[in-house]
Amino acid sequence: MRVFWKSLLVTVGIGVLLAGAGYWWGYPAWQAWLTEREATRIEAKKSVPVAAQAVPERLNHQRMLADLSWMAHPEREGRESGQPGALATRHWLVEHYQQIGLQPAGVEGYLHEYEVQEHIQFSGLFRQRQRQIQAISNAANVLGSLPGKQPDLPAIAITAHYDHLGVRDGQIFHGADDNASGVAAMLELARYFAQHPTEHPLLFIALDSEEKGLQGAVALFRDQAVQPSQLAFNVNLDMLSRDSERQLFAVGTYQHPWLHPILDQVQQQSSVRLMRAHDRPWWRAGRTENWVNSSDHGVFHRHGVPFIYFGVADHPDYHTPRDTSDRVDAAFYQAVTETVLDFIVKLDQQLAARQR
């Protein structure tokens, strides 16, 4: 009997060793195959036809460009969270919210002020990765709302972060595309919807401290400035104004496949190509970058709020002092913002139809 158990243990041990060797040999090859297959899938999407002409112009794009340029001006010193440039931007946003007619939706008026203590942040499901989060003080999110035709419905939250990297080694990181472009688009969308109400209430949130680990969005839920039950959806805007291939990524359809028909309709009227990618997990897409947690929408997602993230791919000026307003592609930015507007209108209609 002892011989039997010894033989069994030896056999199991050899099996475990062989399985381990096979895993470590096969896993990299499997991941490489998945990555290549995903790259092929994304490349195929570039053949999707786009509209010859964009949807009719409904937004004031000159005003939007002026707002972008104000935020990316050297006087704002890169809008680092808690620094004078970010504080000036915060006050400027409050003034615009008031002019547009947005209702205060913060903890105190339009503002949700918060602080962050220095800590270690862990992420990853199977493999824990840690990140040092620095202390943040004098930070604030800016929140304003429109009631909608059916004010009892949960709100659609439209978000864009207004902070950037500030001044480093004497150089200003202006953050025109990242993310003055998203905030200026959000303001112009607010102006439009103030005159053309949706069925759902709309919540416009200019988030702080995104560049410091999405801490503005984290604080938003931590402090219960908003609660997931109050939200029907999150549309996050982060980098909208530059892409040499006229591509706009729409991230979130893997998590929410019901968005595909809406995006199909939007694509029929958009002159930019909507790329549905960068949201598939590693066991489907290998080492392809996953953007599900790359911006503030990731925090909404973790709290169970359906989302879509609109943004462009990284360009050579990303997170450099060269990300200036004069490098914005005005025609592309215009087409992108009209496309986002079209999406929100159709999303609102579909979500309201579900309530009937």
C-alpha cells in the first residue's frame, strides 16, 4: 500500500511539474496570439465606412475652441490639482455653470471639495499591483445639473477632468487635448441641452485629480457626493481634439453590448470613425491596452454605473509640454463633439424607452 501511495505522489508531482512547465512555455505564446488577433480585429474596424458629411452643426465650435484655449493658456500653469492654475479653472467653471443655467449639484453649491491622504492603492484581480498615491489638498470637483423632462429618472452623468500635470522642471504641461478638450466639449454640450432638454436629468461633472490616480472620481463616491443609484449612465470625455486618422475610440461596448446599435446609428451620421476597442480583458485581447480603468469612467464602472469613454489614442505630444491649443485639429474636434452630442441624444431616448 505504501508503494502505491508513493507512486501516486510521484505521478502527481511529475504531472504538476509538467503542467507548470507547459503553462510557463505556453502562456507567453498564447498571449502573443491573442494580442495579434486583437490587433487584426481593431485594424479591420478601420474599414468601417464613415458619413461623407457630419451631422448638422448644433454647437458653437468657435466658443468651444476659445474655452479650450483659455484652459490651456500658460497663465493656467498646467492646471495641476490644488495649484493656482487649477483653482482659477475651478472658479471659471463655476462662472460658466451659472451663465449656462446649471443648477448647483455639489456638496456646497457647485463644489465638492475633498482631500486625499497619502496611501498605497492596490489594483488587479489575480496579480496585486500597488501604486503610491500622494496626498492631495485644496481639490474640488465641480457639479451642475439640468432637470430633464422626466426629473424622477436617474441622471446621465457627463464627465471630463479639468486638471493636468502642471509645471515640471520649469516647463508648463498645457494639457490642451488632455483634457481641456473634454471640458470645453462638456460645457458646450451643457449649453445645447439647456436649450434642448433631454428626458433624463443631466449631471455635468468637471473632475479634479484625474492625473493623480482618478482621485476626484474616487472622492465623488467615497464622500457620497453622488450615489450609483442616482445615475443611469456615465459618458466620460477625455482627449477629443487630435487624431491623424480621424478615429474616436468608444470604450465600453464589451461591458455593455446593448450600446452597439446606438453607435451604429451614430456612425451613419458621423465623419469620424468610431473605434470600439480597448475594453476587452486579457483573456480575450492578450496584451492589448485595456482602457476600462484608464480615466474617470473606471471609477463609475467599479460602482456599477454603465459607461462609455470617448477619447483618442495617445499622440506624440501626450503628456508633454507640446500639448498646446495651437495643435488642436479644429475640424476633427468639431466632428467629434457633434458625434458625442448625437450619441447622448440617442442614448437618452433608448434609456427612456426602457422605462416605459
